[in-house]
Amino acid sequence: MFTNSPIYVNTFIRSPFTTKSACIYLSVQAVGGKSVALKTLTARNIATTGCGAFFIDVEGEYTKLTKMLGGKVIKIAQGESAGINPFELEPDTKGNKQFLNILDKVAEIRALLATICRNYQGRTLNGTEITETEIVVNQLYAEKGITSDVNSLFEKKGGKLDNGKYAVGKIPKKMPTLSDFQKKLKERNKCNELAELLVPFLKGNSLGIFDCESKINSDAEIVSFDMSEIKDEFTKLYASFVILTWVWQKFVLKNKEKRKIIVCDEAWLFLKYQESAEFLVNVARRRSQVQCSIIHTVVNLLMNFYPVKNGKTIINICSTRYLFKQSPGSVDEVVDFFNLSEGTKNFLTTANPGECVISLNNSVTAIKFIITDFEKQFVFT
């Protein structure tokens, strides 16, 4: 910033002189310029690398950018089907062999249910619930003939599709849904409390957003999931959790060679509960295998992140950290955590919107985002 030299950061490049990880951590006060910076970073990366981008958009800030880039905006609202199914499966790869990772899907569903239990009952899943979750998920896939074989995702013969048209060749099988899971769980009569807890999350009820078959075209390369109509904190976390699992299956695993950016806005929501925090860490650790950069954003309080074991892990995974203006009450903790100088502390308390400190592999410098006239059309909301 002080030399007026331009800076270009491409987190996908790997060399001894560049980033060790494609993940980015961004911390900012409410009026520090987070939204403008993220839109600028993402748009420039798309323009220069041709990467895909997926926004878990808590406040509906990325709609204009997504439309300008020719992407798709998906509105997420309570009581309305989102066309996103958390039970969706896509082939994973181990070595040169493709397979369906049903074990990972069991872990995802278990973490989702445990997060729901934490919020509503102040506890995690008990031993019986953990066992029953694994049994039921495996049975649901087995009943549809879905195994670790990727070919088991398809019917052997063509036939009539849901839209009335006919197809020749392989037809994708319908995946299990949350209703299927809850029904079988209830029938087994071993986890009645959990089965009842899931009722509001079923189709037709207030949280039945994701109790449905997937309807969204997964060929789209730029997608924003607009959650601005959701007001309560837990529903935002629930929606963010399911969307992240779905994006991972339908977009990330489906095309591992394609570079992708996932903007996880308000990532601190995941850290409220151990299970959701561990899931976020797991996703962040796996990103290097699939050409994926995950941007974690935090507004106002670093203490939402760093006192939590998994919060520290996520920050450490991120080789690139953008620190915008910090409040006087939190700046000391930021300086201590990132081992910054007294001069940097003074900068962080007086920085103007768009000015920040960038820590790249622990090398620190001050930068300023300068927006072009063309970019102003979509970065300001």
C-alpha cells in the first residue's frame, strides 16, 4: 500500500514462493469492507483462472456479482423446497479408481444430526443414535441397490423420466431423502426422540427446506445460495451445513480438475457446535485434493474462531489471511494470535474501508483494494 505496487494473489499456484494452501481467512469489522473485498477477489480470480465459484451467501450480498458473471442464484427460504438433497452422492476417487464413499456420507449425516441435537437438546448423539444413523443410512442406499460401485447410481435400462420424456441408456436413480431416513428411524423404534426431533425438518414443515430430491443443474460453474430471507442463527447454520455438503458432492467431487472457490460467509456459525466445526475442518483439509479454495469469513470477533480448537485449525490451514480494521476491544487478541507488530496494531485500528493487512505464509504487508469503474457495477450493493 505504501509503495503503490500492484499485488496479484493466485492461491491455486503451488511453489516454495507461493501459498501452501488455497484456503483464505478473512476477518473484518462490520463496516471494514469485507463484502467489496470478497467480490473483488472472487471476480478477479474467475477472470484470470477460469475457476468456478460458489457463494454460501448468508446476507444475499453476492446476487448482483453472480448474475454479472452469468451464474445462477438459488433462493433459500424457510418452508420452501430448495431442490438440494443432503443424501446426494457423487463418485469419489482413490488412486486411479472411482468409488461411492458411503462411509463419508454416513459421517456427514451423523454430524448434521448431532448439530441439530446440540441446538435443540444441548447434547450430541448418544451411542444408540450413532449406531442407528449408520444402519439406517446404509439400508436406505442398499434398498436402492446403491453400493460403492459408481455404476450403481444408475438404472441399467432407459425409460420414462419424471418430466414425461423417455431416455435411452443409464438413468440416475432417485436418492434417499430426509423423510425416508426419519420414517425408517421411527419404524426401527430405537431412537424415537431423534425421530420426533426431525419432524420440523421434513417436507411441508418450517425447516423442510432440504427434504427433497435434487433439482438443480450441477453443470453451473458460478452459483450463489441466497439465504437473506432466513433470520434465525441456527437455521442459517443448518442451511450452510447442508449446502456445503451438497456443493462438495455435486460440484467439487464431480469435477476435481476444475479450479473452484467456495465462499463460506459467516463461517464462525459452524464453530458453535463441535460436530459442525469438525465437518468444516474436514472439508478444509480435503480441498487440496480437488483444486478447491475455501474462503472463511468472520465479522467483528476473532474470539469466535481462535479460542475453539477447530477454529485455530481452520485459521492455520489458511495460508492467506486478510485482516481488515479491528475494533479496539479485539485488536490485541488479533495481534497476539498472528504475532503482529505494534505498528501493524496501530494500522488495524485506524485502517479505512478497503485497507487491510495481508499475511501470506506469515509474511505481512499492508494493501488497499482499488476498485475499477467496471467492478463498481457489481461489488457495491
